[in-house]
Amino acid sequence: AQTEQPAFVPLLQGLIQLAACALNRERGVDGGADRLLASALAYLEQAERFGSADGRLAGLHLPSLRKGAQLKLRKPRARIDGLYVLPGGQALSR
């Protein structure tokens, strides 16, 4: 429904920015990855305001996702191992 659309806009923007950040980090474009990570975290924080009391939106636990993204993507690395989101919304790395 149209009333739900604003909640999903920042969620989708945040997820897209996270994916772009991971690609840039893996390619060694660290300046771009840093900007994308900051942007993604801001979008996900904004989306979290639309979620449930425990931070869930669309089945994702956004606080865990943001924490996992910060841990995996904040530092330059030679290679990104992977950031996975389980059906329960928990962020995991392999």
C-alpha cells in the first residue's frame, strides 16, 4: 500500500548502498566505499524508525544488519568474506 512505501524507500536505498560499498571495498576503491558505507548506515537508521520496537522491518533486524556492516565493511580489506542475513534477520559473516 502507498502508506508503507516511505518505510521501504530508505530500507532499499540502504541495502543497495551496502552492496555497492562491498563491491568498492573488494575492488580497492576505499574512498568510495567509505562514503557508501556512511550513506548506507544513515539510510538503514532512517528505515529503522519505521520498524517494530525491536528494530525489525521487512523481516530484517536492522540493528544487527548495521552492526554487521560496520564490522565487515568499515576497514579496507584485500577481500570481503561475505555478509549474510539469516531469515531471522541476524547478520552473519562466514
